Amino acid sequence: MCIPFETVPPPNEKSQKMVAILKYICIAQVVLAILELFTNPFQGLYELFAVFILWQAYSTISYCSLIIYIFFDIMNLIQDILFFGNLWQNRQSVSGIMFPFIVMVLATLFYLIAIYYAFLAYREFKAITLSGEVMGSGGGITQPFASSCKQIIRCFN
């Protein structure tokens, strides 16, 4: 797989809606990454990497990339929950850290929404790939690293 990716157009109406939603999530995550660059630079860079994975997922209709994206978001959600737990455990006031607190609240809400829609897109993209829907060029959609992804999926089934 090379960058830039070979863009795959969504083959049906439902996948077009999912791609549109993922594009909005991608834009929202770029805004979140910029905000997090001010509060925690490493977290902001991590967010930008997640944006790259999401862009790759919706531009190539790759359900394996969506699995990785969901994993990234779950890890970020856990980190945010730990932040709130640390505040609660130490009984700290949020008055001194209001901007990071607001960013973390927004990020937590974003991750919950992003994980939900990424999972819906994952279901749709996987159904497209397994059904072998024919694209406009005459070929079906193939996944990068498809054989290794199928082995991973078999482990969970």
C-alpha cells in the first residue's frame, strides 16, 4: 500500500452515508487534535495519527483500518477516564485547569460518538468486502493485508 492511496468510491448508498459521516468525524478530530496540541502536545500528535488512519479507512473502504481506528479511540477514551478519575481521587478543583478539563470533556464525548459511527462503518465496509460488490472499474474491493486481517478476525470468532 502506497501513499497516496488509491481512492475507492463507495459502492452503495449506505456506504456513501458512512463515508460522509466519517469525513465529518475526521474534520472534528482535526479540530480536537489542534486543541489538544495546546494542552498535551503528545496527545495532539497521537490524534493527528488517528486522523490519518481514519482518512485511509474511508478513502479505501478498509474495515481493517477502522478496527485500528476504533482501538486508538478506545485507548484515548481510557486515558480521558483516567484523567477524570485522577481528578476525583485527588479531589482537585478544576478551576486551575479549566481549559484542559473542557478539552477532555469534549474529547470524551467525541470518542464515544466516533467509536459508535466507526463501528457502524466497519460493519458496512466489511459487508461490502465480504459480499464482493463489484466496483465501477469491474473489480471487487480488496483489503490491504487482507489475509492477516482475516486471521485476526478468526481469533475473535
